[in-house]
Amino acid sequence: MDSFSLPVARADRPKSPPDTPPPSPAHARPPQDQPSLPGAEKDAAGLPDLLLEVDNVSVDLGSGSSRSRILNRVSLQIRRGQTVGLVGESGSGKSTLAKTLIGDLVPTSGAIRFDGRETKDLKRAGLRRLRRKIQLIPQDPYSSLNPRRTIGQTLAEALDPLGANPRRHAADIAGWLEKVMLPAEAAHRYPHEFSGGQRQRIAIARALAVQPELIIADEITSALDVTTQADILNLLTDLRRDLNMTMLFISHNLAVVRHISDEVAVLYRGDLVESGGIETVYSSPSHPYTRRLLDSVPGGPGFDIEADVNGAPPAAEASEGDAS
């Protein structure tokens, strides 16, 4: 990892975060009993099956004179077992794409296919099934958990929305908590009793408990300090390996995206301006906006503390100046 990547220690990393006691051995479950996510099948070419395909998707919000285009003909693919990083500054359309993928927003044009099936015309029951197959982990670990529910109640509801009984699902709840390096006893506590990093672990456990086929992690480290970010990234790396997890990882931090992703896609003002393998894009970016984002990372080879990463990339700035 180069000099401007997020420092994430692996060799001497403790198995549990500093503010979390290790899981109690009395509640540890044997490996064969641990819950798991679906594995990655291979296609005829030897590549993992295509799970998600975003095909020329545009999204408009508002109506009449206030109508504006948020996403413009975005195309993206994610294969089973793969993590794709979606990067861009605030307002680029990253969260809009996430909401569109889970069915909260409807594309103005284009198609979204999940496991080979188009999602645009799904009815209410189909949307419910889709939202269990695609789980969104939200950005804010403080507001994403119901303060009136214990962690056990929250996970029980994820496991069984119609019969959310923590006692009935106690073994599964303990298993998922231990998967995210929290003790089984955490099930009896409330969100305010946990730190921000611990709450984000609980949000991850809640998403995984549904055993989805795709995880969308929307800026899940942005509200955390650097040390806790590293702990969460290490946890996600372990979960990817153990569960063969498929994930869309959304962030504005290129160092974070590089640590966790196989491929990267760059959004700029609703346009997907560049995508490709993580090392290819980071070592030889083809778009001026991608180069500018890389140069904005402290410690990077092109970092300039006085540079302005906001606004139009160099090529766009030049064309605007010529037009005027």
C-alpha cells in the first residue's frame, strides 16, 4: 500500500476493538454453526456470476421547473463475491444510486437487473423480497438504531420481521454479534450504551443477519475517527473472506476505498466518469477528476494543501473558460 493509503495495521491487530471486550468463550459457537452468506457461482468464462447490473440509469428528482437530474446514464456491474468502491465528493449522486438500488427511488430511464431480473416494475411484495436480498448499512451509527429497542430486539426483527422474538433467535443473534467482534451479552443492552464504532458493528450485524446477497455500505466509516475506521475496515475485510460477501462500498475517501475494494467507479455530478480495477485506476487514472481526487489525499504524490478539489475538474474548467 502506498504512502497515502489509510494506515491499517494487520499483523498485530487485536481480534476485538480496543473499546470492546472479547466475546465470552461460553457463548462461542463452533465454526460449522456460524451463519453464512451465499457463495459465488462461476459463469462459463470462469468469472463469478453477475449479481447486479446498472444499465444506463438516470434519476431525476423534483417536478416542473425544479426538476433536476441527479444521476445521468450510469452503468455499473458487480459480480458475486466482489466489492466495488463507489467514490465521489458530496452531491455526486452516490447515495441517490444506493436508494435507487434498494427501490426507494425509481429510475427515470435505464434498467437495474438483480440476479438477472429487472427491478423497475416490482410490486410491493417483490420490493420487500428485494430489500432483504440487498441490505443497506447507513452512514450514521447514532441514528440508524432504534434507541428504545435492545440490540437483541433489533437483530430479532431483522431475522424475523413478523415474529421478532429475541429469545427464539438468541443463538443466531449471539452468532452474528460474535461475527462482528461483540460479545453475546450485547444483545441485552441499548444503543446509547455503545460507542460509535460499536454501533456501526451492530448495524453491520443487522444487515448480515438477513443473509443478503448484496451489501451496500453507504459512507459507513465517515462519522468515525481514523483508528475506529481502521477497525471497521479490518472487520469488513475479514467478513469478505469468511462470508464471500458481495458489496458496493460508497465513500468519498479514496484511501478507504482502495483498502476494501476490488474495483472502483468514480461519480462526478451524476456522471460515472471512470471505472476499472482498483490498482489500474489508482496508478493510471484517465479522467482529470479522478486525478484531482487522488491528488487531494494527504500524503499522495500530487497533494497540494492549497489546491481546491471542489468544483469542475481541470478539463471542464478549461472548456468553461473557453466558452466565456
